[in-house]
Amino acid sequence: MKISKIPGCILALCILFANSATVQAQDTWTLQRSVDYAMQNNISIRQQDVQKRFAALSYKQSQLAQIPSLSAGLQGTYGSGRNIDPYTNAIITQSYFNLGGGLTANVDIFNWFYRRNQIASNKYEAEAQNRFLEMARNNVAFNIAGAFLKILLNMEQVHIAELQVKLTTSQLENTKKLVIAGSVPESNQADLETKLATDSVNIITARNNVILATLEMKALLNLGFDVPYVPQVPANINEIPVPRMDEVDPEMVFSAAQTTNPEIKGDQLKIKSFERAYAAQKGLLYPSLSAQGNLNTSYANSAKTQVLTGGSTPFTEDVGTVTIAGTNYTVRKTTDIPNFVTSTIPFGDQINNNFRQSVGVSLNIPILNGWQQRTNVKQAKLNVETQKLTLEQDLLQLRQDIYTAHANAMAAIQKYSASSKGVLSSQKAYDFATKRFDLGLMNTIDYITTQNNLFKAQIDKVSAQYEYLFRLKLLEFYRDQKITL
């Protein structure tokens, strides 16, 4: 049986058919479905989404800060003993209750464009966080594609190991018959039994690698570890589109990445944000002009008034004396005084009577505050320089990553070509060895060695095929910021 002549796509289909009973009972996951699920559930994406919303709130708040401020207040006071009457300002020695309320408005007239620069700074920051969210999504999508390919690779390795076990088992059964017939020594049977045990260990290792790769995928998806994950095998691995090497020249890819890479675009937006924040802080060094307006009124139970009740009361008083013929007479005057009672001025009347309005303009001139604002300006300027260095560092890292990916892709292509030739050579050697072994012209140890060489060559070829595919997809991802299979 010539395992090496089964191409990668057929191997993938064999895996699918061999496990059809299990797969049919489970829901399969395509790459697109995996990516879509991760966009909603991946923790790093959700964390970056929170940062984006924080930045959006700051931007919205800085816009709303342009609206004049308006506040209302209500104050109640109870006093006893010696106090100042809140209504007459006279000193009183009685208990009283006072209630006051008002509205205060404040609006900036001119502050050296502090508000506008702060709004622009927050706007650029919000846009930068959008780019970083896009970067997080792209990175997760690419990591999922890598994990998806890793699962498929391990599944193919399982299938190759299973075919190897079937082949060794068949050879062992045939050898047992030859041993019974006395055609070959029992050592041949023992050697094949050892080979079968080794092949069985290889199956266990390969299956465990599938489990580990699946767990890695579930962690990326934030999928419950008790939820089955069965990837949908592409119809033909060899037909997955990959760019030609001349289409992913490292310098060309880097040039494209500078305009498409969301991290670079985010860094550029943060530079603009820090530049406007720097301008805003400088504006606070200069005088600012604002206007205020106030509306106030109050009520006090000590405010009294006199109310006529009708009728009058005569009141007699001495106004002087006169002397007539040596006799002094007292002159008295009688006056009718109207009757009245004292009562508290009604609440509504006091509110109307005490209603006050005022407007004013304030000029705030910063003189000395421990150089705090000047320090803030210098820190804002340093933030600009720091972010420029961050952009420079990220560009350098991006260029290095692209050139590294290109070198790895070139090596992967050569490795895949060499491993393909290695499988053909190992298959030919194995075919000859099988004929010699069947004729009794080769001992079991040499035959098993030839078989192991073929098995290793097949595993190396499958691994090289997936590495080649992954490396080229990585370059395509750097160029276009998207991944497809």
C-alpha cells in the first residue's frame, strides 16, 4: 500500500469519511464560523471594545462640556438665640426658619481654544481605539486560522499513523502465518510486534496533539471546553489560494502594511491626539474669560407684616401744659388708632418680593500655582515625543516581522519541495524493500527501518505543506490585513 501517493486533500477527505459517524452527530465549524464566533466572544477583543467605548465616552463628554453649565440649589436654615434676621438684617433673639433657592449659569467666552483642542484630542483618541480594536480582531482572526490549520495538520498526522498501524498489523498477521509454516524465524514476528507497539504510541501521540490543538482553538474562541469542536475540512487543501512569492516581496508588503495595518494607523492617530492635548494644556497658561448669571429668592418665617382688622382704639396722650390766670393746665390729645394684627408674610409674596437677578463677567488670570500647569504642558509635549517613538518602534518591528515571515516562507517552500522528493524516494525504497522482505531477502530490522523512514517522510511532507501554507498566508495577512482559506 503506497501511502505517499495519497495527496494531502485526499488524506483530509479520508479523515472526514473515516469519522463520518462521529462528525454527523456533531456540529462542524468552518473557519468563517470560528472567526465570527470569536469576534463576539474572544476576551481580548471584548477588552479592547471596552477601551474603545471609554474613548468614545470621553469624546462625547468633551463635546457636551461646551454647553453652558446650569445648577440649582436649595438651602434650609433653622436658627435660635441671637441671630441676624435674614429678612430685615436686624439682630433678633428668637427662633427662625429660612429657606432659599436659586439657579446659577456659567459659560466660557474665551479660553484660548482649550475646549476645541481637547475635543479634537479626544476625537483622535477615539479613532485610534477603533483602529486598535480592528487590530485585535485581525490578530484573533489570524490566530484562529493558524489554530484551524494546526488541527487539520494533526488530523492528517493521525490518519497517516492509523494507516501505518493497519499496514503493520497486516504484515504482522502475514508473518505469523509464515512463522507457523516455518518459513521465517520467530524473531521476525517479535520485531513486527515491537513495530506495531511503536506505531500505536504514534497514534496516541497524534490524537493527543489534535486534542491540544482543539483546546488552543477553544481558548481563542472562549468556547466551553465541554462543547465539541469539529473543524470542517476544506474540500481540497491544495486548492486553497496562496499568493505567489513575487506578490509578497517584503518591501512591497511593508509599503502596503503602512497604510493598512491598524496598529500603525492607531499610532498615527494617537500622535495627533497628543499634539492637540499639548495645545489644550498650553491654552490653560493664559487668562480665560467667562460669564455668570444668577437667579435667587428666599423665604423666612421671621418676616412679619401688620394687617388691619377694622375699628379703632382711642389713645390719649399729654401734648403739653398751658397757664391760664396763674393756673397750669395739662393739654391732652386723643387719637383713634386703627386695630391690626401681626402675621408672617405669605410664602408666595416673599418669593416674589425677594426675587433677585444678577449677571457678571469673570477674568481668570493664572499667576502662580507651583508651576503645576507648566509641568502639565511639558508632560503633554513629552507624550507627543513618546508616541512618535512608539510609532517608529512599531514600524521597525513590522518591517522585521515581514522580512522574517518572507524568509520563513522561502524556507518553507524549499522544505516542502525537498520533503515531497523525500516521500517519493522513501516510497520507492519501501516498495523494493517489501518485495525483498516477502522473498526473504531482507531481515525484519532493515525492513522496519525502511518503513519508519517512509512514515517519517510522509509526516515531514504534511507538516511542510501546512507550514508552507501558513507562512504565505501570514505574508498575505501583513499585506491585506485579512485571512481566508
